[in-house]
Amino acid sequence: MKGQMKRIVAVMLSIMMVFTLVPLSSVNAASKAKLNKKSATIYVGKTVQLKVNNNKKKVKWSTSNKKIAIVNKKGKVTGKKAGKVTITAKIGKKKYNCKVTVKNKAVVEPTNVPETVKTAEQPTTSIEQSTTKPAEQPTTKPAEQPTTKPEQPSTNPVEETTTDNYGDSGEDWIVKSTSNKCWIQEYVGNDTDIVIPSRICGKPVVGVAGFLNNKKITSVKIPSGVISIENSAFYRCSNLTSIIIPDSVTSIGKDAFGGCSSLTSITIPDSVTSIGSYAFEECSSLTSVTIPNSVTSIGFYAFGGCYVEKNKIINNSKFEISGNEFYGMILYDYKDNGMYINDNSIIHAEKDIKEAIIPNGITSIGNRAFMNCNSLTNITISNSVTSIGSYVFEECSSLTSITIPNSVTSIGVNEFNGCYSLTSIKGKKGSYAESWANSNGYTFIPQ
């Protein structure tokens, strides 16, 4: 009997211990997972680090509004535009929230110090130097560092790295700015027809980028005052059909409009001097391109794969063809402004061009420029051309005649490889063309 009583007491004690330990363990478990912040305030472009303390499990982070703030896989929150957002850390089925307020960063220095902005620019550069070489300023210019304006230089460098997404156009833009100008870095709005503002945060917009892979936009108007269209600015905006470029733009960057397969026409203003490599590559719907005589540099494959029906190059344009800039394009003849290919029977550059006239102003024809134009029968080259690259007329199997001017002093290798119908070359007696023809087995006909 006593043994039975002992067993009963032991069982009861065990049950009591279980009931007392369960809530303790649950309390301990609950105390393990806890956000380091329940609320936070940050400025646009700034960050705050959130973490779940006492937790070894995988945390899934999310934001209630990506336009206001984003959060990465490690809990780092970045403010995008002014507003309030909830950042959630999810562990299994449990969620932990942090209320984040994002504020616009006040950019008041330029307007509050109107009389000293110009004088403040010089200390800005000296302050930057002093951070790397603090010993130089006291020894070189001790008289320039009294108590004149010690506070202004400290604000201007901050302004040089300011990132804002607000201004005259609303809250659709993220920009990189200095004290007196800004560059658009990203468009975060939802409009399809874009009119880029001329000023953001009260500062003139001088550069445009940030539309890469935007499938929504259909048209863009760039304001006067913009100087550069940056690399990959509109890369693969596949629904973009029209773009207006002002005559303030001087450069179009690499891949700027590459893969804009719905873009139908482009007029490049006469302020532009350079067009980067692949700038309009694979703009397969382009039917018209106008290149002014201000352009002096066109990068590799700038118009590659465009198959343009009307490519207008203003007479006396002084740029060099370096190889495949216009590969796949159809060059139509514009008798009044300059020139190119007879437009009576042109369908595709690589197949059906029958006559090509290289206009005055072009100095070099690069490698493979007319490769595979297998319907081409005649080429006339102006006397401004001094060099012809390699493989330029390769596989032009219908080419029967070519006139090379006396100005040409260099011809590359395999120039007429696959030109089975070409038996003679025309030019001036005693010219480089004559010696080249004789050396390569072609009959030379003096003109």
C-alpha cells in the first residue's frame, strides 16, 4: 500500500512539474524573437538597420509600400520617398512589425545663403582636400581659414551627395544632385507618357537616366537644358514609341536606347556631337533616323540591327564609320542634304541595295560596313575618304564596279572577299588604288 501511495505521489509531482515548465518554456520562446525597433524615422535616401534579436531562424522581410521604403534580405531599410510604411519580419507564422516614417531631406542651403553661394564653392573643394590631407591647409593657406565661414563648407559637401526624389514634378524622381544641378537616376512613377521636368528640388536637370527595362512608358519628352542622355538611360524600354530630344543635348550614351523595339523614329538635334556604342542597337521598328553634321563620333554598332528605311545624314557630316555602326540599315538618297543610297529599289541593306554613294565629309569606312549587301552593283566613294577598312564589301556578290578616289591611302585586307562579279577597279592613274588593284589581281581602269 505504501508503495502504491509513493507511485501516486510521484506521478502527481511529475504532472505538476510539466504544467509549471510548459508556460516557462513558452515564455522563454516568446522572449527570444524581438525586433530591435518598433518604430523608426529616416530621411529619403538614408537607411536604418532592423534585426530580430535572439533568433536563429530564417527571417523573411517585407514592406507595405515599396515606393516609400524598401528592405533587403538582411533587414536594411532604405527610404525612397516621404511617407509612412510598415516593415514586417516574418519568422514561421509569427510576424513582427516596425513603423517607419520617411521624411524628405530639407535642401535649404542654396536658398538660405544667396549672397555666399559663390564664395562657398571654393571652400567646398578645400574641405574635401582637407579630409584626405589635413596637414596641407595649415601650411599652405593659413590666412584663408580664419573664422570667415566655417559652417558653409560643412553643409555644401553634404549637398553634393544629396539624393532627392521630390521637386517640381511631384514625387516620381530619384536624383543625384550637387549645389546647382541634378541628374535623374530613377523614375519611380507609373505614367506612360513621360514629360521630364526641367527642374527638380529647384535645381536644373542636366542628365537623364533611370528608365532601364521600363515596359510601361510609351513616349518621353526631355526638357531643354539636359546635356546628356546617360548610358542605358532607356535601355530595353520595349514599348517606347517616340522620344523628343532637345537641342541642348550634346551626348547620347552607350546603350541609351538599345532594345527599344517599338521606337519608330529618331531625330538627333544638331547640338549632339557623340553617339555611344550600341546606342540604338536592335531598335527594330525604326523607320527614320536623322543624324546632323554636328556629330563627330558614332560608337560601335550604334545602329546595329535597326534595318532603318530612311537614314538621313546631313551633308558634310564629319564622322568616321568605324565598322558596324549602321550594320543592317538601309541608307536612302537625300539629294538636297546629302545622300547615300539610291532609294528606288532599297528594301534591306544587306540584300537589295543596288547602288551606294559615299558622300563628301566621311573620312573613313570601317570594317564590314557594307558586308553582305549582295544586291549591290555599284559603289561611288567621295574624295574625302582616306581609308577603307577590312571586309568592307565582303560577300557583295553582285558588285561589278567601284571607283576609289585619289584621296584613299589605306585599304584593309579581304576588302572584296566574295565579290565574284567584280573584275575591275576605277581610279586615278598613279594612285594608291592602282597599286592596290595590281597587287591584288584586279584590272585597274584609270579615270
